[in-house]
Amino acid sequence: MIPSFLVTGTDTGVGKTLVSGALAAELARRHLPVGVMKPFATGARSVRGRLVSEDARFLKAAAGVDDPLDLINPICLKPPLAPSMAAEVARKPIDLDKVWSAYTTLCARHSTLILEGVGGLLVPLLPGLTVADLAQKMRLPLLIVTRPSLGTLNHTALTVHVARSYGLSILGLVVNASQPARRGLAERLNPGALERFTRVPVLGEVPYFGPRLARTLRHPVFRRIVDRLDS
């Protein structure tokens, strides 16, 4: 059985939501009781007078679950900032009890829960509480999404270093091409270098597909990643 885990990234915009949704979709195709959760979301938009996270909606649709969005995404804020800053700007205090309550409920409904973090491991959720703290309190292993491009060695090594300093287990790396780019020397060599440099396995390399989400969600790389997680 695949354990619940938290998907984090080396930065914002590396493709955490895409990878989380695609893995959830693959598990759902295998008829496994998978659930999804994005505990904190910012940059939400107003829909019929209610703040909605597009990332949370995508995760819900990808997993094919009927869990309400309030459970999947208990903290939803409009300003496109780190949650602690977004809450301050919006003058909307974060109720951490809502997160724990939603997490407990979803864990009871699904044997495997895929949680998507926000930004990277040291993004502040509340004063004194980072994404790394949240993963530590939930006792969740990490799946780290990173880029293939120049600079990824440093960003990934920093993320791995932080994870290990918190005593967090790392399931592996997913190298995601989140931007259209020529596959140059760095993009070809970096996945292998990441494994050697961080001593963390690269579970898969996701090519860039742009807006073709339906095709991306069914790409065989996610099947291989799930197989490796389940081995």
C-alpha cells in the first residue's frame, strides 16, 4: 500500500499541483482509495461570493473524489502571497484547527492521501509554522518536485537539506519541465546529477505538455512513478 505523502517543491511554479493531480489520477485508475488535500491555498478567486482555489479544484477533479472543497482546501486566501502574509493582508486569521479537522476526516475516508504543500518547505504558514513543520507534525514523507533546468542542483540540494534537518523521509524526486524550453545540456545531465548529488532517487522525468492536461494526466511516467512508490 502506498503511504500518504506530501508533495513539496524546490520553489513555487515547479509543478506540484500537476504532479499531485496526475499521481492521484493514476491511483484512482487503479481503483485505490486515494484522496487529495491542499491544506493552504493563496491566490484564490471569488466564485459566486466564495473564495475558491483552482489548484484544489484541479486536485479534486483529477482524483475523482466527492469530498467537498472545504475539506480538500480548508484554508483559502485571496492575496497571492505566502499564507502567513496573505492572512495578514486579508485580515483573516488562520484557524489551524480547521486544517487538523479536515486532515483527520480525509485520512478516515482514504487509505492514501496526497497532500500538496504551498511553495517550498520553509514557506511560513503561520508565525513559527512552516510547510516543513506541518509535514513533521503530520508525520508525512515527502515527494519533491524540481526543475530540470540550470540552478536545480542548488535548489534541490537546499530542499533536501532542509527536509533531512527536520527528520523528514524523502520518497524521491520528480523532475518536471514546467516551462517550454530547449532540452539542452543541463536538462539532459541534471536528473542523473541530482541523484548523485542529493542521494535521493529520481522517480520520473515529466516532459512539458503545456495546457494539454488530459494528455499529461495519462502520461506513462506517472504510472512508473506509482509503481516505484508501491515497490
